[in-house]
Amino acid sequence: MNESTNGITSDTDAQGAAFATTVAASVGRTVVGQQVVVERILIALLTGGHLLLEGVPGIAKTLLVQAVGRAIDLDFKRIQFTIDLLPSDIVGSEILDPKSGEFHVHKGPVFTNLLLADEINRASPKVQSALLEAMQERKVSIGDRTWDLPAPFLVIATQNPVEQAGTFELPEAQLDRFMLRHRLEYPSFEEETEVVQRGLKLKLKRQGDGAVPMTAFDAIDDASPYQVRDLTSAMESVLAVHVSDVFVRDCVELVNLTRTHPDLELGCSPRAAIALVNASRARAYIRGRDYAVPEDFLALAEDVVLHRIRLNYEALADGRRGEDVLAEILATLA
């Protein structure tokens, strides 16, 4: 493969880098830092995979998702998951019309391009399972009818890893449907200073004779540099990114090693290998390449693997972590 001196091999690859840069710049006008998280959201969008964002409150998880959705002009809806939420509150329900005596379908917020499931672990397992069909098949069953969801369709869920009161652990079947799980960190000192300075510049939002202070959500840029058709074109380009046979074998080998490691009672499913390959293609496209390299594999391994494995009792008693096990497995592939 002929590679130019700047690492970009074609106009299509240059467009991939420009696409990511433009979206990141649009988001950056609202959110300070978090470039890695923006990249992970773009990877999910470009591959049609779902994303689980994990982090403590107040580090702009919800704001990030909404800002990315605005940058690509996606239909965006948000569900605040609570203990009293019902499955029908997500997918919709049949409603009886008292005048005609007929049932009409009321579609729920799942009928959108970008669905933000905020604090997903606060809802009961019954409600969480309402998303399983939508996430896997992009379809929803209401009554005796099945409806296709809009295209593209993506679920980005958030959860707080430290607060346990009133929460329910996500079942393995649902965790496996998330292509990536990314853990957000606190901003740096300089980034946090910029966040505070931006907050000082927010004005009042007037409503009639009254007013309320603006929030960062009010400051999201209304301009959308890209449309859905641009995202579709980018998704097609990602499918053209070359993945070598050696790269595929390494992904499959990684997944197989999680099933035989003595510290793990649950390893990865075949979805993990598929997710790792597809996410690597998207990362290569974002970085301006038409081929995947080991750097893509290594950068994404934690986000793809860690939420799919479970340590056994002995490993937990010894203070082992999933990160430690994954590092050992990756070392054997080096």
C-alpha cells in the first residue's frame, strides 16, 4: 500500500480527518477538552455501534452527546432513567381512541437517530431490557406490529460508577450490546479553569418579563457543519478501510484468551472481536488512514473488552483488576 509522507493516502482519507476535526471543533465551542470522548462518540456513529459513557456527575457527559448530535444535525432525544420508568415510556404503546374505539400507536422517544439513555443503571432490569431489541435489531415491537427505527440509530448511555444507592447493575446481555464503554476522567487544571471562565460569560435567558441563568446547554452551537447524508457518506468510507488478515487474527486471539484466562469467569463474546475490528477501522478513518494499524487495536482494547469480562472470586480477593488481566493478555500478543 502506497503511503504518502503525511500518512494520508487519498482524498477520502483526508475527508475523514477533516470530518473528525470539524466535529471536534464544533463540540469544542461548548465543551472544554474531552477529545478522546469525542473520538469515541464519532467511532460509535461511524460504525453504528452503541456507546456506554461512565463517569462521575458533572463532567459533561450529557452535554457532550448533545453537542455531537447538533454538529451532525441528528434527531436527538434524551430519556432520564428512573426507578419508576416503564418500558412503554421508551418504546411507546397502543392508545385507545375513545371516539373511534380503535387503537393508535404512540411511538416513544426510541424513534430517533441519537438516543441518550441518561443514568441507565437507575431503571429496573425490566426497563433496561426494553432497549435490547432496539439496540440489536434496530426494530421495536409495539402490540402485534414491528417498526423499523430511523437510520442511523445509536444509543449512548451514561452511568455513574461510584453511586450505588437506587441503581441496578446492567445485565451481561445488555452490556455486550454496547460496542464501547469509555470512562471519563476529570478535566485538567487548565481545562477546568477554562470551564469556569466560560461559565462566567453566560448571560440570562429571558422568558417574558422573567429570566433564568443560561447553562452550557443553551450555549451549544446551533450551526450544524454536517448533515445525516454526510455521516452516511463517512460510514461508507469506513467500510472501505483495509484490515489485514493478521489484524483480524489478533482480534480473535484476544477474545479467545479472555475465555481461557485463569482469573476470568466470563470472557468476551464474538461481538467483541467484531467491535474491535470495526472500531479500529473507524479510528483509522478519523486519523486519516485507509488501513488499520496495531495502534488502533491497542487504543481501543480497554473500551471494547473490559465491560465484557468478569473476574472470578479468587482474582477479586487478590485485588486483581480487569485492566491488569487485559494488559497481560495484550502482552502475549505483542
